[in-house]
Amino acid sequence: MALILQLETSTSSCSVALALDGQVLALKELNERNAHAGMLTLLIEEAMTESGKAFSELNAVAVSMGPGSYTGLRIGVSTAKGLCYALDVPLIAVNTLEAMTFGMKSAYEDDSVFYCPMIDARRMEVYSAVYNPNMEEVLPVDARIIDENSFSELLKKKKVLFFGDGAMKCKDALSYDNALFISDFINSAAHLTALAYQKFKENNFVDVAYFEPFYLKDFLVTQPKAVR
């Protein structure tokens, strides 16, 4: 038996799922920017209450590890670590882009397309990767500035499904017949379920004390302009 609490805070979506042996028992979500700090613990409480499970029954906590929002990742990982320490359970880290692809495949499974999850970074930059229908990495996770040449070699040969909160801003630049776009995809803690359960069965845990989110890029602090 594997009762896993799953947290997704890498984008504007603040989402909590509770899964038993790879099946979601409860899901609580709020798609609102800057709500993570105030709402994450409340959503956790609601998910546990709805499922009728106690915190003492948890076997692990899984967290979306990034890439994504610096602040969101810090909140999610810090909360996950606190729960693991308090409950003495292991921590599972799931790559955000890989989890997004699992979620997209469950809604849009097509052996003829490749999957490109995109997380909005800034301006025309996105965190992205490309996976084939077997979930094998075709292009690695990277921070990419999107222009008319992005993914061109791939798009000449294959249909690519772009999704995530960074996808639609790239639509005009990626004007290929093989470029397909999903506008309403939202990150969810439910998307972590299959990967988290597999990692649990393999005892594939991270060190609670030393684990850090996968930021991909250094956090940049902008200085306010001086008032003259």
C-alpha cells in the first residue's frame, strides 16, 4: 500500500492530490497567482479530510521539483520537507515537465505526435522539453528563447503538441502546420501520480535534508529604479 500526498506549486496552479497505489482519492486545486503561500496548507487539509485519511497513514510525500516559478517551488518543496520531517516519511521528487506530459497524454494520447510541455519564464522564454509517445526524452529540459527557428528540424518531420502556461505566447512564432497548441492545460498534482507511485515502488527517494528544487536558472532579483 502506498498512500502518497502530492504537491504541485511550480506554476500559477496550487494543487494537492492524495493517491493510493496510483489512484487519486482526493484533488484540491486553485489556479491563482501568488496564492501558494496562503493556500497550500489549507488545500492539504481539505484533501486529507475529504479522503477520510489521517496524516499518520501517509507513506510518502511527492513534490513537483521544477523547473518553474522560483517562489512556487520554494513553497512546495519547503512544505513537503516539513511534512516528511514531521511524519518521518520519504520525499519523492518528480520532474515538472515530465509530469505535465503524463497529464497531457492521459487527455490527448496520439502515437503520431511528440509532446512539448512549456512553462512560462519571461518574455519569449520558456522552460521546455520534448518527449515522444513512449515518454522518452527527444529534446532535454532547457530554458529556451522561442523564435521562428525553434524546434524547426523537429517540426519539419513530426507533429508536436505544445501545452502549458508558456505555450500560447509561442504560437505566432511557431507557424508550422505540424505545430499543435492546447490552450487550456493546467498543471495538476494529479499528474504526478503515475511517476510518484513508480518511484515509490523503486524506493527512489531524495534526501529530505539536502534536496533543492530544480530551478534551471538562477533567481534574478531586479533592483527598483531610483526615484528622482
